[in-house]
Amino acid sequence: MRVTRLTWSILLSASALMTPLSAGAVEFTCWSPDGVASANAAADYWTAERIAAAIPDGETIRTLPTDGFSKGREDILPSDAERAPIGDAPYKFGGQLLYTRGGHDYTASAQFVADANIVIGAAHSLWKGDMAASNIRFYQGYSNGGGTLYRMDKAAVLLRWTEVADNNPSLARSQFDYSVMRTTVASAVGKYELGIDGAHVDDNVTITGYPARLDGGEYMYREIARIVVQAGTAYDARPHPMYGGGASGGAWFVTANNVHKAVSVVSSGALDGVYGPSFTQDTADLIAIVKNGCP
């Protein structure tokens, strides 16, 4: 069902209550990740065994533009990414995202951004195939089993994302590929500031995440990439040695005057490049809406 500004609908699934809404210029879909009884849902769903068996989520760019940027990048090695110092800012703002979608358990990456109760990840993690994720937990500071588990009571994606979620990964689709979640307990470690249109062509960004192909996704990694294209509200940055499942939703950030600003998240990637959305005022508005419980 297509939802417009003139039509509000309530969709009920086995895993979540999803309410497409509109607030001013921002159209979005918001739901309770554990259904209508989220406050009473089992807190022990994510056992060590479930976490170990979860599927690293990710999307692969089928063909990168043949513009010369990727020429000679076939020799990129995993050593071009390195383990992030998870106890230091801003890396400690991030962690693994755990969730169930379509009957399968997944892991991806996410982080606290803009508010002590707000976590941002990738939209393709939480909404795909007309299915919303449930059992969402954020394992802040995850490092080979350590970290702090945060629970979510609200999750949202842009309505535009639901319209393109099942398309093949592309730069255009990546514009809408972020999700906003609300934790039931505030961050004890801090947060990224939100960087609206915070990076541009030729800027270097640090990209973080938990790539499954490096140490089985047990540790956060970081890489440096240069933005080579900004098209609409999406970025193409190169290279991307963390390619593969698990790093989806990890922050792209820039630092100035000791202020760490998240400017994007990992949307889809290949060995020599990665796409991500450029955060906009819509992002800030969606954060405020989710913070207030999607009224």
C-alpha cells in the first residue's frame, strides 16, 4: 500500500506495529520493534548463541562506475582497514546492531547520534521486503563479546525508503538508506553530533563498522576513504576494504576542533567503493520525531 500525505494506514505484522505517518515535510514509517507489548517483551532474546549465529547483513554494489576511480584497486587488502580503539571517542559511540527480520537474526552496525537516546543505522537493516525488524538491540562498544546492550522502543525509516527498499543498491537509492531508533536508556558514553551536509567531494572521512570478513565481525574496524562523488543527497567514497556484510549502518565521520560529526552511514559497498546517504534537515527532523515517540 502506498501511503501519501493524505492517507494514513496502520499495518500489523507478526513482529511489529507499523504506522506510516507524516510530520510536515518529513514522511516516515515508525513502529515498536517488539510489537505492541514492547515494554513486556523478553529481555533475554539475544543469547550468546543467537548472537554467534546471526547473519552479517550487507548489500553489495554490483557495478561501480567505470570512471577511473577504481582503477588499480584490485590489490586492496584487509590490512587497509584497522581495528578501531573501541574505548575512545568517537568509536565508543558505536557498536553492533542486532535484529530479527523475516524470521532471520542479523547483525549490522550503528551508533548514538545527535541525542543520548537516539541510534542511527542503515534503513536496509530494519526494513526490507515489506518487513520491519523486531528484537532490535544495540550492543554499544561490542568487542569480542563485551559491551553494553541497549534496547529500542521505537524505530523509523523514511517513507521514500520503503518505496525503493527492494531495488538494487545504487547511489540514488542510498539517499534514503538510514534508520533512526530510540533507546529506553540514555547513552552512558556520549554521542556523535549530527553533520548535515557535513562532507563534500575530495573530503576524507573515517568509516566504521563490524565487517564479518575481518575477525568474523567481532571487532569494530575503521578505514579512511575519500568522497569522489556527491549526487543528490548521497556519497560515493573510495576505497572500501571493509566491504562485505556486517559494516552496514556504520558511521562515516569527520572531526574538527575535537567535535566528531556523523555525516553518513554505510549503505552498500564493494571492494573499491562505498555508498552512503548525506544527512539532511530531514534527518534532524526524523530524529526529533522518534525522540518524541513518533506522535
